[in-house]
Amino acid sequence: MVIDQVKTSSRSSSVYESLVNRFPPRVIRSRESYLKTLCHIKSFKGRSRKLTADELDYLSLLHLLVKRYEGPEEKPRAVEYLKKLLEEHKLRIKDLSKILGKSPPLCSMILNGQRAITRQHAMRLGRYFGRGPDLFLM
């Protein structure tokens, strides 16, 4: 029984390794790499058979890499809301910096979607604008 499990495990491992050898998963840092990864993921979609556990694991890893490159899905709504409030109150990045108690470069990164609004940021923004902090964590 133990021998059968070892054989299955090594067979499964070799399938995964062949997938990795064919298209090695890497951190996506360019649009070109992003598009290649998406094309590779799509190549698995039209198959008539069910995907194996190894293929599913491999695709999950590729999806994580794509998601990391694309950035957080929900943050732009909160950031857009923050930008609207800043515009309405005629506030600049240096004003936001004072509200958050953080550096202007960090505030720029938040507004550009490169950094997330943390719970602490949301609390400070909520207090300043008289809104619930949850609006800044959408």
C-alpha cells in the first residue's frame, strides 16, 4: 500500500515537473510576460478531458502570478472614492499626507493603486471626512 502511494506521488510529481519545464512560472514584471502567461493559461481551457490535480495546481499558481501583476481588484473603487473626496475638498497629496500621517510618496502610491489603503488609513480618512472607514476598504 505504501509503495503504491509512493509510485503515484512520483508519477504525479513528474507531470507537474513537465508542466513547469514547458512554461516555468515566474513573477510577472512586464506586459509581454503577462500576455504570454495569459495565453498559456488559455491553452488549458479547450481540453475535452478533465484537468489532473497537477494541472490544476499548476494553473492555480499561474493565476496567482497573474493576480499579483494585475493588482488588487477591489481597491480601485476605494481609491476612486478617495480621489473624488480629495477633489471635492480641494486637497492635495501633501494634505492627504497630513491626514494619514504618512509621507507624500506613500500617498501618491496609494492614489496610483500601487499600495493598499490599510485599516489604519481607513480609520483616519473616515474621521477626517466624517464617513465610515469601510468606504475606504471597498
